[in-house]
Amino acid sequence: MIQHDSHFIDGHWQISHGIDRLEVVNAASEEVMATIPVGDARDANAAVSAARTAFEAWSATPPAERAGYLKRAAEALQLRQTEIATLISQEVGMPFAYSNVVQAGLPVQSFVSIAEMALSYPFEEEVYNSLVVREPIGVVVAITPWNYPLHQIVAKVAPALTAGCTVVLKPSEVAPLNAYVLAEVFAEIGLPPGVFNLVTGTGASVGETLVAHPDVDMVSLTGSTVAGRRIGAVAAQTIKRIALELGGKSPLIVLDDADLVEAVTAGLNGCFLNSGQTCIALTRMIVPRSRLAEVEAIVKAGTESLIVGDPFDPSTVLGPLVSATQRDRVVEYIEKGVAEGARLLTGGPTAPEGLGRGFYVRPTVFSDVTPDMTIVREEIFGPVLVLQAYDGEDEAVRLANDTIFGLNAAVYSESQDRAVAVARRIRAGQVQINDGAFNIHAPFGGYGQSGNGREFGKWGIDEFLETKSMQLP
Ligand code: NAD
């Protein structure tokens, strides 16, 4: 049992002023695996004050020096990769082999990628008689979710530090243990005090205090659209910049010339990774009506072959959901799908056989859905896929764009040119073409109510900068 009592503020572990503690629960065993402190306004104020004090010196360091800290953080994180993957598999429920690559491996690569980007980033340019300089925006509050917890933290912290900002991190209260490891790493590599601060607790308490704080210049959130709306409203009181990475209901369009087995298999992976608890999950498979029966057969067989179970069993493909709350929410959506008249192709609301303990949900697929159904419109954040049938490419594009979100999409076709032409018509921040792989050097973010910022690559650094022009004689 891990017991944390402190926040990491001004380069030290400081005992929480808030006396409440939150329990972190193991998703597979349902046992309490750790407790963390719920910070209060005094903790939030101390962290902001430390970040403000550290800003002047940190923002003046050369980018290459800042990049050096990031590279050392990557090395130190890599040494703890197995420990991080284990913690996140316990907290979130993702199978260990995937956790090791995605949850613990990607953050290392992201630190390295952003550090390299820092060396070539154009912090200054001349435009006619002006010198245009990009300067760090100041103190950044980073608020992050539980589903890919360390990946989402690094997506903010690495570019913010590179830009010359100082950071106060408020990680998810559901999967916070990896954030303590990151703070330990920053302490170990000698990052100057106050440049990175960690305060834990709930969104409503310490999170909102940080968002409202007048000495904070920017808030970067990855989380639900509900939290994004609230944080946007609170931050607007002091005209802070906000960057929002929110939810999705992402489509995969299978064009009529696609290899069905290839497209559907990729679609199932894209939907069910991390038991569907993925913001870019491809949760709507849009297929030619003339080939619906074939698709249904492949989807049913593919879904029923997925092994659901203990995250530490090497044969497991889907682990449990993160929490009882999330499990109950997903089960309610499945029940609603049935109640609204969708046809259950496979799965359902009952727990998978033999898995009485742990927050498990059966991978579930609906067909015969209509565009107004709740399961077609809302982000479920669980292993639930809907099949939508179309007649003609225009209808496929219309169905894909018929959503308030616009985070991710995929298009499958024999012809890459045809797939790209369709991708250009989709209103989303990312589109995967056939088996095109996730790229941490490319911009990541959403259209519509999926958010308003971009992370990764040089676009991720842009977010944390102000622009000043000096007119020269
Ligand atoms: P959440 O919105 O419940 O919480 C996210 C974070 O916001 C947590 O740290 C929480 O404590 C904090 N928070 C909540 N309300 C707050 C408030 N009023 N003030 C300050 N902080 C507040 O989301 P979650 O359940 O942790 O994560 C799942 C959601 O995140 C899904 O909707 C998913 O799509 C989204 N997500 C988006 C991306 C992306 O990059 N677009 C990536 C991963 C997850």
C-alpha cells in the first residue's frame, strides 16, 4: 500500500495542508492500492507562488539547456519504465504489455521528441522592420485525466518547459501515482525548484482554485467536455489562455473497395484499446450497406475472440475499466442502446463470465442504429462499438461529420488517394489513412467540442508562447 501525504512544491515534498485523503483503487482487484492527499487552497497558492518565482530565471535559460533537462528526464523515466507500466496497469487496468509500450514508453519518446524540437524551434524571426519574438506565456496549470495518465501529463509538461514556462500539475485523482514518479524524476535530475510543481486532489477543489488563480497565465486541460466547459468559464474571469483536449465519438469509414478483414480488424483495435477508454477511440464504424452483413460477421467473430481478463495475464487483450463508476456508466449506456432499439450484435450489460471481481465489461457491438440514438451521439468511454450503414460516399462523410466532436477519424480504401480525398472532407483533428500509425511528432487535437488546442510537435510548443513584435528603426 502506497501512502502519499505531500505535494511537490518549490523543489521539495511539502506535507499537504488539506487533511483529506483519496483512495486509489486497483481496477482488477478492487482493492485500495494507495492514498493521496487532497490539496486545499493553501497548497494551490504555494505551488502557483513557487512557479511564479521560478519563472523569471527559467524563462531566461537558453532553449538548449531546457532541452537538456528534458533529455535527462527521458533517461530517468526509462529506467523506471517497468515500475510505471505496472502502476498504470494497476490503476487503469490496461494489460501490462500494452502499458509498457504505450503508457510508460510513449512519455519517454515524447520527452525526447520535444527536446529535439526545442533545438530547431524558431523563437525569433525578422519580418520587414520588425523583430518577432516568441516568449513563454508564464505560469501554466496542467490538468490531466486518468486514461493515458503519464502520456497526457508529458504532452503538456514537456512543451511548456521547453517554451520556458513553469508548471503546476494537477493530475487525475483516479490514476495519480505515475505523477509522483515524474516529480521524483524531476527532483533527481535537478530541475530548478519551482519549475515543476505537483498538487493532487479533486477537480472541484484544488483544480478549480488553480484555474481561478489570478497569477496563473494559462490552463491546459485534457479531460471531458463537461470539465472543459466549466474550466473555460472559470478561466475566462481572468482572461487566461486555455487549451482544451476533450472527448470524442470518432468514426472509421470503410469505403466499398476496402479489404474488409483488414479494415474491421484495425477498427476493433482502434475501438477497444484500453477497453475503449481512449479519447481517439474509433467508436463508430461506418460501412457500406451492401456489405453490412459481411462486416457484421467479421466484427462478431473478431470481438468474441478478444480475451478479457487480468491485466497481468499475458494473453489478456482487454483489462477491466478504471473504476466502478466508469463500469456502471458504460453498462447504463449498453442498457440504453438496447432500450432505444439498437440490435445487440455481441456483448451486453452483464459482466464477462468468471470475472466477478474487477470492473470488467464485455466488448459490445450494436448494429441497426439510427443517428439520433444516445449510443451514437455520446462518448461512452468503454468497449462499445456501433455499426452505421451508408449508401454512397457522400452519406458516409455526412454520418462521420454528424457529431458535436471532431477529435479523430479513420478511412480505409484500396486506394490511398481516394481515402485521402475522403479524409479531407472529415471535420476532425486527426485522420488515420489505412494502417497509418500514430505519430508523436504530428499535431494532436480536436475540432468542434473536442477542444481548441494542439499538442505534440512544434504545434505543442506554439501553445505555450506569446508573440511580441519589436519595430526596429
Ligand atoms: P474529467 O473531465 O473527469 O477529469 C479530467 C481532469 O480534470 C481531472 O484531473 C479532474 O480532476 C479535472 N477537473 C474536473 N473538473 C474540474 C474543474 N471544475 N476544475 C478543475 N479541474 C477539473 O475526465 P476523466 O474522466 O479524467 O477523463 C476522461 C475524459 O478525458 C474523456 O472525456 C476523454 O475523451 C477525455 N480525454 C481527452 C483526450 C484528448 O486528448 N482529447 C485524451 C484523453 C482523455
